[in-house]
Amino acid sequence: MFLITLASLATANPVQRGVQAQIHPAGFELVSTELSGLDFQIGPTEIAGSWECYSSIVVDGFNLDIQLERVTLEPRDGSLGIDVQLGSVRGEQMGISGVSGWFDLCLDFDTTVEYITLNDGHLQGSLASEVRDGVLELSFSDPPIFTGEFSSEISWFPDSLVWAFMEDSVLQMVSDLLEDTLPGIVSDFTSDELLLGTWGTATELSIDVAEVSTSTDGLYVAVDLDLNGDGGPTGTRLDLDPRGSSHLAVGVTGAMAAELLEVAWAEGLLAADSPALTALLDDLIEVLGLGDDVQISLSTGVPPSISIDNSGLHVAAPSTQLVATSGGEVLLELAGDLAGDLEVDIAYGGIRFSAHDLSLDVTHMDASHLIEEDPDTLQDFLEGWVMAAATAALADLEVYGSHFEALGYVLRLDETQTQADGIAAWVTIFDADDPAVDRIPPDTIVEAMVSGSSIRASFAATDDRPGELMFSWRLDDDSWSGWSLEDEIALEAEPGDHRIEVISRDLWHNQDPSPAVATLSVEEPAVEEPTKKCGCGTPSPTSPIGLLGVALLLLRRRTIQGRR
């Protein structure tokens, strides 16, 4: 293979920063070339000449067609000067197309850059050469500069902006998600800015490349973002930095995130009738112990805002209003500001979510028809419910699991933690074809007993791999409970025959297809017959017979005393 390795040579002295290249000519495969001008020579120890050509080559197994308008190499004071006019680079592995122009460029040929057309490009740099063990090593005393303007249309957004930079499983997953969720993206590069239109809404996202650098283990790219041209890119930063670990850090200003959410809100993605929000409100009804006829509405004065910085994701929902009604009567009216922090860490194929400092600042509450407690007590209760709901959302990754698997990935939920100040979950990502992926569901077992009107049931399951199991249960034809690590329940039941069903699920989301069933009967409580009044039994001391008995006893005692 033809291998060029680029390594960052950044030091304490910025002037010495450059790029080192190692060229292994023995692995270079020249498929075809058309030459004009001077001869073009590439040998084990030398590169020389000036030429114009169109070449088709293989670089690390990827087919690239390279249009070289003009490349000039010449000795300069003991070093090798290079002046390149690069016409186009095209490949067959990904979907970048139509890129053209001048821009600062630093390529690592261990990474694929394909379907890029560079018109009127100009690359300059000073090279020093040295042969070591039959390998020609070229080092730039100054970084090579390729400058100019460029414009393009990109119809396959994820691969062009993410996957072309680094072959990494996490970035491939992000790429697939973008491709799946944002199919309508049309991007135009104009003077190093990206104008993005999607969601069927007039939305412009400008991207300014702030920094590009390379190292032996990857490429670092930092860009400034601005949505709809207002506010400028200050503080808005997207970093792709694979150095050290596969960590993805994203920075977005709160104003920009708020505008993104406004778009989502306008498109109905955050509508009050969305399935996710409906399920959440149903859960709230159940937690509050309200009846089936209770209706709950949730609204915000402005769309929620999300800001992302190096410390994580910060969510704020000001002027949030929740109203619960039954038969037209308001049971609960609550208004306040909801805020919280969510940390997301992607490293070595795993994603860790941690939610901290969830708070609900109640500004108005009327619960006189529902609960007789002071606002502070109810606020603590609702904060606990928010925490429990967030914990359940992290623990139940079934929707996300099936979504990822459709893209060729499987999620394994390794751990969930509930702490005083937050919640955390650890998820590991696997390729769907990985032999380590567990496909065998557990087999559920349930045992139940009756004590008076109480039913107690304990759950268990056998699985082919060790690990925590989660259970869901229901009594008779009620709705299924949420997934939980709890393996026993105790509940009151009405007299009659009952049926308990339990299903189990392992960390790989393999669910027992056949619920375990236990049937039992709760008896009617025994009724004690009241004591009936009658002339039998022990007579009352005040009854005629009782009085006669007392008189006879006194007469007998007097007779005995007279004899003495």
C-alpha cells in the first residue's frame, strides 16, 4: 500500500510546528496515469520532476482518482521545495461530491478523503528529506499551506463531515444516526462557511473552521457554529478530537440550542401529544394516584433551552406549567422553572449518561383539591418523581436499542445508579455481528403466595450469561409495570381468582417471549356471628335467677356462722 503518515510536531516554540511525512514507495500502486509536460518519477529514494497528470491510485485499499494540474519539486538550500496545483481528488467509498476551491489543507492518507474536487488549489511548503532503512522521510520545516476559496453541494452529510476524518466506531455510529435522522440535509460551502437547510424550515447554520491539526493518532478539528446568522460564533464550538481516546466533545451556545429547539417545537417534535410525553404524563398520573378520568397538560411559555459546554449538557425549562383536571375541576396547577445537568461521555465504545442537580423551582402552586401539603413538601415529591422518571428513561433503553440495531449496532446496558444528586447509566456499544453479542433471552420463574388479602410474589430467571436481570409484571389484565431490578412485590387484592404474569429481560434487551404465570385465589374474609341473647348460659347478677343465687349464698353463710 501507499502509506503517508502525518504527525504533529507542535512544541513550545510555535514557529517549529510542522508536519512530518513518511513515504513508502514500495507499497505504492499506480493504476493508471496520463502525463503531459515533464517526466514524473517516484522511486524508492527519490521524488523529482514537474508534471501535469490525471492518475488513478490505490491508497490503503481505497480507490482514489487524483487530478494533478501541476506539481513542481525543486531543491532549495539543502531542502526540497514543493509547489502543487491540485485539480481534483475522487474516490468510490463515500458520498462527498462537488467540493472545489482553495483552503488550508493537511491530509493524513491513513484516513480517507474522497469525492473532493479542488479547483485552482495551491499547496506550498518546504521539505527536508532523509533516507532511513530504505524509506524516504520528508519533514516540513513549516506547515504546508493550501489556501483559497471553495464551494460545494454535499448530499451525504454524515460521511463527508464525520466519517471522512477518522475511522472510529463511535464516529461511525454518530454518522449513521445523522444519516438516519437528517435525510433531507443539503449543504453549501461558501467561503469556509456551511449553510444548512433541513427540517423543511428556513434554518441556516454557519460553520467557521477555527483550527485543524493532526497527530500520529488522528485529526483534530474545531469549528465555530452560528445559527441563522445571529449572535456570532463566540463560545460555540464543535470539537472532534480522537487523540488519547475516542472522545466526542460538543459545544453549543444556549441561544443556538434554543433556536434548534424552537425548530423542533414548530415541527411538532416536542408537541404535548407526542408518545414520549404522553407516556410521561401517564406515569405522573399513576405516581400521584389519580383516577383514570384525570387529564394532565404540560406547557411552557418558551421552548426549553439546552446549552452544552465542557462540563456537560444543561437543560432549562422556564415558565413550565402543569395542570391536572378531572371533570372540568382543576386538581393541581403548578408553575415553575425546571433545570438540570446531563453529562455525556463517549469513550472506547461506551457511552455514560449522568444527570445531576435536577431542580424544580416552584413559582406557583394550587393543589387544594388534591393534596394538603405545603409547597416545599410537594416540591420535594415532584423532584423525586422527576429523578425517578429520568432513572426509568435511562434504564429502559428498548427504543434506543432497537433503533441502534437497525443501524447495525447493539446496546448493552451495563449499569444504572441512582444517587442523591443524580443518576447515571453505562452503556456499551457493539457491532450487531459481533460474536460477543448475546441473543438468548432469559427464562422467567415466578412464585406467589396469599396471606389474607395480601399477595406476595418473588421473581427469578435463568440466563446463559451472568448479569443483572430486569423484571416487569402485571396483575390480571392491568398494564405492565416498568422495568426494574426488584425481584419481589407485595400488594393488596380483592377476593377472587387472580393471575400474576412476569417477564424478564437481560442487559442485552433479550426479553423472555413467554411470561411466567402464577394463579392464586384470595378468599372472602371470615365473618364472626354476633352473640344472641337467650335465657341460657351464665346468668347476669342482676337477673331474677342471679339475685336468687346471691340470696341463697348469703343465707348459707349465715347458717354456717350460726353453727359456729
